[in-house]
Amino acid sequence: MKELIWLVPLLPLVGFLLISLGKSYFSKSLAGIIASAMVFGSFVISLGVFFDVLNGDGKPTTVTLFEWIATADFHVNIAFLVDSLTSIMLLIITGVGFLIHLYSMGYMHDDEGYAKFFSYLNLFVFFMLLLVLGDNYLVMFAGWEGVGLASYLLIGFWFKNQPYNDAAKKAFIVNRIGDLGFILGIFLIYTTFGTIQYSGVFSEAVNMADQSPTIVAITLLLFVGAMGKSAQIPLYTWLPDAMAGPTPVSALIHAATMVTAGVYMIARSNILYSLAPETLGFVAIIGGATAVFAATIGIFQNDIKKVLAYSTVSQLGYMFLALGVGAFTGGVFHLITHAFFKALLFLGAGSVIHAMGGEQDIRKMGGLKKYIPITYMTFLLGTLAISGIPPFSGFFSKDEILAHAFNVNPIFWVLGVLGSMMTTFYMFRLFFLTFMGTFRGTEDQKHHLHESPKTMTIPLVVLSVLAVIAGFIGIPHVLGGNHWLEHFLAPVFKDSAIHHHGSELKVSTEYALMGVTVTITILMILFARNKFVTKRFVPADDSVKQGFIPRLLANKYYVDEFYNAIIVKPLNGLASFSYKFLELKGVDAIVNGVGKLVVFISSQARKLQTGNTGFYIFAMVIGILIILALNLFNK
Amino acid sequence: MKALLLLSGLGILGIVSEILNFKKYIYKLTIVGLILTLGITFLEWDNPAPLQFSNMVNFDNLAISFIAVLVVTAILWFLTSAPIFDDSEHIADKTTLILFALVGAVCMVSYHNVTMLFIGIEILSICMYVMAGSKKGDLASNESSMKYFLMGAFATGFLLMGIAFIYGATATFDLAEIKMYMENSPEHLELVYTGITLLVIGLSFKISAVPFHFWAPDVYDGAPIQVTSLMSTIVKTAAIAAFYKLFTVSFASQSIAWECTLSYIAGITIILGNLIAVFQSSAKRMLAYSGISHAGYLLLAILANNTSGGNALVYYTLAYSVATIAAFAIIALVLQAKGDTNFSSFEGLGKKNPLLALATILSMLSLAGIPPFAGFFGKYYLFTSYLENHGIGLVVVALIGSAISIYYYFRLIVTMFKGESEEVIPISGTVKLVLILCILITVALGIFPELLNGGW
Amino acid sequence: METPISYVPILIQLAVALGFVVTTIIATHFLGPKRKTKKKLDPFECGIESSGNARVPYSVRYFLTAILFVLFDVEVIFMYPWAVNFKALGLTGLLEMFLFIGLLLLGFFYVIKKGALKWEDNN
């Protein structure tokens, strides 16, 4: 199937073109069917590619389509690199992508922009596939920018609502900062290695001296890109706002796929990072800090999607923590499991919102268990998975990260466990407030409550199954497994493996760590149950004055306000100065002045053309005399 | 050579058609004949014996290229100019006159003897004097014909005087012999320099360079629009080719005598032509002035004084002619529909006549030298050929001129999308065909500039 | 090499041309006797008081015919050098002259066909 790899991104692109160009010619439902069919087609081919890789010899295959840029010594091909990492990413993108397309057919059913929505979704899938398929940094960057565009379009999908537009712009601009780092990193790679093709870069890099400052600079720049796209401190602020988009978008782009692009990029460049331990340490610190920081904010959010958004930021922090401590497999593992359970949770949240008729505030929900049983069950499974209860998938991936973190530095482990504790707490807070207790909404909403249609519940069920079992691809040795994923990904990370010869954890330590985490998790669940189910505590209304810390957290540490004050306001001031003074008084005045001067001279010069032949001849004679004089004296 | 004979034959056929009463077919016969001529012209590429008729004419590859440009332009022109052949009484007269004008143009691009140059210029000019006044009842047309004739005669005097001086010094009319004389330390320098200066004056008039441009706007404006189109394409191409040939073949080694003068003329022509065009309110007159400024650009190729200048000239004249033919065809349609050629008559064209609007946009962009259209590469090749052995000064002037030109070319484009027009201008099938051809050529030359810049 | 002296011929020519015109105009102005009386300024018409304008327009056909005459007259001049070299030019010369005469005749027929030689107005 590898020879068909070009079809994988092409199909969604065709879908996008078909729908966007032809949406006025065919019926609405056909758009959804086309879009879903295209992604399903890609999924089938991806499966084939996956089995090819599984049965292959572990060597990556490059499929070159055509030469894209050819200048003197800069050549870039549109070429696809197929190896184990790519094939797994393909499966996630097309698989989860397909389920979300299916779900959207129900969720977006009554929206007037139905066809447009699916064309954007297909466009997103195309760019995301390009991102993971590229065999060089430039193609990845093209995909990277493309998903940014699709994300912008989808966050601002309901563009008639100004705050949503603002959220879209914010996402775009914050990402821009990261992209700048990424592209600078690519420039530096090109000037250092003379190529931007992965194979060339990596094989050159291996020969470079350890801890070369150039490599550190490259990896830091690339990480800035990852910070933007994967919402890490300090560039995470756009992701919670991005929840303005339709819920399936949040599930697909802002949970399962796009935001993990940064993780993919670092995993792909693992060899460069392994050569720059300083950067790795930095990545681990940022990741750990983000994991805890976002989790604290999550505790005090009352919007169902906002809670999930902060949870996503926090989980992404986990992945970067994993990468930072050199557990590349662990990072990718968590990426996979997270894709399943977070997509599930978002879709579940969507189903809840659907049932509530658009209400997103969990203080107005409660007792939904009996009205939407399928959503309830699947949501519970997702919550258990994210909390890391064995044997759900989150347990295995999180455990692997924590074990590696402990091995590198116990502080990272403490950070991880803290984050995990809080995650469990706010997820169960969300779960209990939504599904348990009594209904707190209006009578109208109560009558409206209903389970979602089949197209929405089927993806939920499929994802919940995956969220439960996905962990089994990476059962650690201590638990008697043989960590299939690690072996599968080994060819990708083999060069980095040399650089991490840290001692293996003792089996007893590993058991102890597991025990501690699981115990803490269960305690947190019980604590949350006690507070929100037994004591029926409901967070106070926004108008109620609260204590300092809850207020600080509910307002997200005032980070947005801080950024506003130190970056946005001065920039606006500078812009308005530039516009009012430099532009209007300076540039415009000069430009318009020149224009006016030309018109004036023209109006005078045209008076030469009197229409009188005698004058013409006279002028010509004068001209001849001047030419003669010129020749006479100019020698 | 065959092109020359064939075109003359076609012209004679025009007269015969009048006598033998088959003149209603002459229009179609002419087009067929021209296409045939084009084909035959290409067959003469890389002619082993380019000198013909006792060395009077020289059909080398440069001449063949120019002939091809002329004939292509003529075909496009005939296809767009059906209206002036509507008048059945004079159809044969007009066809014949234009065919003979074309014969004159071919002489001017292929001469190898200065007398042939003079004969070519006169054949072309006399036909054009008559054509300018071909709208008999129209006072403006008569006036333009008269002015053209008077001033043309005035300039021809200088031209002949210049030829006489050169003959006086060299005792020959043959280009190669003049060249040899110039290279081997000429004795009668005062005669040579005087002659060259007079030739510069006479030929500058023919290409309407400042300060000998005064005839152009009045004549262009007064003549029937199709004739204006002819004058600003075929006549200009032939004149500049003749100019180029004489100066870069025969007088190349004495460039000191003409370089300075011609540089000033080129610079002033570019600036003044563009400047005055800015203020025009009639599209026809605007194109007349822009034609003057293009003459200034073309002079750069002569100043370049090398073979790449010739290449650039062929490229530029083709790009310019194609865009100009399209522009004039459109103006003619607007004139027919709205009664005048003022900018305001173009309002609403963008919505009602998308093809016209597209052709106008592409022509204007090409004339303004905006990439990736043909005009851009025309200017590019001209400038690079000039820069091969000159400083950047004149190119800067030319670029400033181009910047000014963007103002008035874009003004027409903007006008098309302003306002509303209630009527759709009807376009005949052939004009549509020509417009599409012009669009294709303009775009194709812009995208594949190497097609024509192969060198010879 | 070139010096300003190279341009002396053209300056001389300019001076002669201008000089002739200026001298003539000034000379006639001073040389001619000037006696202006009413009688002298009247148009002379056989003693009868003048009436109407003296400038009666000729028919344009007069000019047309005159020009055509000059045209063909000039063309015929070409036959003189041909006749002088008749033997030397041989058969080629004869054929070329036939072609020339043929084209000339073609022009003649064209003129007739166009009705340029018809004197009566027939419209």
C-alpha cells in the first residue's frame, strides 16, 4: 500500500475542493457524506500502510512525488516519509478524524454552514496529513501553517459572533509567534546542515559534537514552534479561547491532532534533541510546569469545554515532560491514548451541550445520567482513562512518563503526580456536576433533554472502546507485557537511544511509584465524590465574591490580562503612532505629494500640444538647434 | 524576400480586384495571403544567402523576425478592423494602401542600402498620410492627414539631407561599405557627423521621439481609430527597426557621434510622454502619448548598440504591438457603442463585458510592464541589453517613467470597474478571437519569455 | 578627429538659407515703390466697378487630372535610360520594362475604373 501513500492526503484535498467548489450544486447531506468518505478512504489506505510498515524491515521508505523548489543549491521535494511513527500518526488522524466527521454529521446537522464546515474539516485533515507525511522540514512547515489556517477558519466558524472572531485571531497570532521560531529553526538547520531533509539532517547531526551550541539553538527554536502549536507556557493562552469553535473541531483539532503536532515534531527530530540535553531539560521543565499550571486553572472552570481545554493543555504538558526526560516513546504513547480519550471527552461534552440545547455551564447541569445514558457511560470511561485508573489507557501512558521522569529527576515525578492529582479532581468534578445529582437547569432545558442521534453516539462508543484498550499496546515489562509500541517505534528513536543510558528503575521502585499514583488518584476521586455528590456542592455563581485563590484561578492567573498589558497595549500604541504620524503625515504625504506633482506637471506640459502646425514646426526647429548645439559643445 | 514579393503581389491584386470587380472578396483574400506570407517568412529562417536584389535588401534572421512581427500584427489588425472595410466603394483602395504600407515596412526592416531605407519610409509614409485622412467627411481626419503630411515632409528633408551627407563622405549607399568606411578611420568626419545628426533627427521624427513628437498626438487622435492602431504598431515597429539597423550596423563604430544626443532624446521622450499621458481624459489620446513614451524605451535598444538589443527589440515590439492592437480594438468597440473614447465611457465594462475587461486589463498590465506579462520581459530585456555596456542612469529614468505610466494604465482598469453601464457592447466573433489570441500571446510570452529570446 | 569645425558646413548652409530669405524680404520691402491710393487698391475689372470675389474656385478635377498627368509623365521618364541601354540590358531588360509598363497600365485602368478622368459630374 505504500505506493498509494499519495492518495492519503490527496483524498481529503479532493474532498475539500469538491465541497467548496460544488456546494451549491449538491444537497447538504451529500457534503457530509463526501467529506466522511474521503477521510474514510484515507483511513483504509493508512491501515494498509500501517500493516506494510508492521511487516516491513523497519527501514523508512521515502516516496517522492515531485520536485517542489529547485534553485541553485536548494532543492525541496514534495516527498513522503513512511515509517512507524508516520504510520501511527496517519491512523490517529484519519481514524479519529473519520469518527469526528461522522459525529459532525449529527452535531452540525442544523447549521447553515454545514457544507462549509465539512470542506474546512477536510482541508484540515489534508494539511495535518501533509504535516506528518513530509520527508523534510519545509513540507512539515507547509502542513504546519495549513493546519493553523484550518484551525483559524474553524475557530471562527460562527464568524457572526465577534468574540469568536477574536478567539480565532488570537489563536492565529499566538501561533504566529511560535511559527516564527519554527521557521528560524528551519533556516538554521539549512545553514548548518545544507539540507532540510530529515534523513540528511539526522545523519549529519549524529556526526556533530555533543552539546554543540548550534544544535541547542536549533532545538530551542523548533521548540518555540512546538510551544505555539501545542499550547505550552507561555503560548498556551489561545487554546482555551479556541473552544469558540464547534465542539467536533475542539475534539479533532484542539485535542486529538493539531495540538499534538509539536509533540510529533520533537519526536521526529528526537536525534537533534538528544544531542542537546540543555534543550531537553528546558522542554521537561516547560512541560512539567504547564501540566501543573493548566491543571490548577482547570479546577475552577465552570464551562464544560474550558475544563477540557485546560485539561488538554495540561496533558500536552505531560507529553512534553515525557519528551524532555527522553521518553520519546512515552510521549508518543500518551499522544495516542490522549487522542482517544480526549476526543471521546470532547465529543461527549458535545453530546451534553447538544442535549442541553447549547448550554455549556456545568453549574446548570446535573443529573444528566438518566437522560443521556450512552453519553454518560462513554464519558465515564473517558474520565477514568484520563485519570489513569488501571487498566484504562491513560494509566499505562501516564505511568510510563512518570517512571521515566522519576528516573531522570524526582522533581519531575512530583510535578507529574501533582498534575495527575488535580486532573483527576477536576475531571471528576466535571463528571459529577454534569451527570450526578439533580438537574439544575431551566424547565425548558429539562424538556429538551434527549440522547443524541446514532451518528453521534456510534463514534462515542467506538472511541470509548479505544480509550479503554489503547493502553494495551504499551504494557510495561514490570506488568508482564512486552511494550509492543516501544519495539514498533524503536527504529525511529534508535539513534537517540544511544544517548540515554540511564540506569533502569528497580522493579520494586516501579511498583511503588505505580502504587502511589493509583492510590492518590483513587483518593482524589473519593474526595471529589464526597464534595460534589454527597455534599452536593455546586460552585458559586460568578456574581458571588470569592476568596483570593479561587478568584485568581477562575481568572486563569490573569495571564491574558498580563499579556494584554505588556504586549498588546504597547503594540497597539506603537501601531497607532505609526499610523497616525508616520503613515498619514509621513509616507502618505510624500506619496500623495509626488502624485500631485506629477499631475500638475502633466497639466502644464500638455499645454505644449497647441494643435497649431506652425508652432510644432517651430518647436521642432528649436529642438534641432539644441541638438546641434549639444553636438557642437559636448565633445 | 518572398514576403516582400508576396505582399507586393497582394497589393497589386487589390488594384486588379477593383478593375475586375471582385473587390468584395479582397478582404478575405488579404487575410489568407497574410497568413501565407507568415508561413513563407518562417521558411526563410537561417537563409544561407540573405543578400538579395544586387545587395539592396538583406533578409537575415533579424529582418525575418521583424517581418514576422509585422505580419502577425497585420493579421491581428485586419481581423479587428473590419469596420473600416465596411464601406464597399473604397474597400480595395484601403486594402491596397495598407498592403503597400506593409511592403514599405518590410523594406524598412530588411534594407541593406540606404536608398532602400528611404524608399521604404516613403512608401509607408505616403500610404499612411492617405489612410489618416480616409474618413473623408470628418474634419479631424482631414486635419490629421494634412498635419501628418506637412510635418512628415519636413522631417523627410532632414533624412534625405543626412543620407546625402553620408554619401558625400563615403561615396556609397551600401550599409556594409559604410560600416567599413566608418571603422577604417574616416577622412571626412565633419560630413559623417553632420549626416549622422541629421539622420537622428529624421528618424526620431518617424518614431515620434521628443522633440519631434508633436505630430503624433494630433494625428493619432484625428485619424480613424483603426488607422491609429496601425500607426502605433506597424509603423512604429518598422521605424525603430530601421533606426536600429542603420545605427548599430553602419554607425556602430562612430557611436560617439550619436550616443549622447540619443540618450537625451530617449530620456526626455520617456519622461515627457508618460507625464503628458497622465492628464489625458480620452483613452485614445492617452495611448497616443503612451506610444511616444514607448518610443523612448525602444531607443534604449539602439543605445545598447549590441545584438541583444536587437533581440530585445523584436520581443518588445511584438509584446507592445499585440497589447496595443487589443487595446485599440477595445477602444474602437467602446467608441462604436458609446460615441466617444473618454475614460467615462469605459465605466461598468468590467461587469457587462468580462472578456473586454480582461483583455483591457492584460493589455494595460503588459504595457505598464507588470510581471508576468509580455511587456515586463520586453522592458527587462531592453534594460539588460542597455546595461551590458552602459551605466544605470538612463535605466533609472526609464523606471521612473514606468512608475508614472502605471498611474494612467491603471486608471483605465479602475474606471472599468467603477459605475454602472446598462448596455452590453456586442462583440463580433473575429474580434473575440483576436482578443483571446492577444491575451494568449501576452500571457504566453510572459510565462515563457525564452520562446522568443533565443538569439540569432 | 572631430572638432567644432566639422559642423561648419551646416552652419554655412544655415546662414546662406536664412540669409537669402531675410535679405530678399528686406530688400523687396525697401526696393519696391509704394504708392497707395484708393484706385490702386481696387481690383481691376475692365473699367467696370468690381463685384463679387475674384477668387473663383476651380473644379477639384482640374487638380486631379493635373496630378495624374504629372504622375504618368514622370513614370515615362524611366523609359529614356532604358532606351539608351536597350542593347546592354538585353532580354531581361525588355521583360522588366514590360512588367513596369504592365504595372503602369494597371494603375491607368484603375484610374479609369475609379472614374477619376470623367469630367462631367454624374452624381
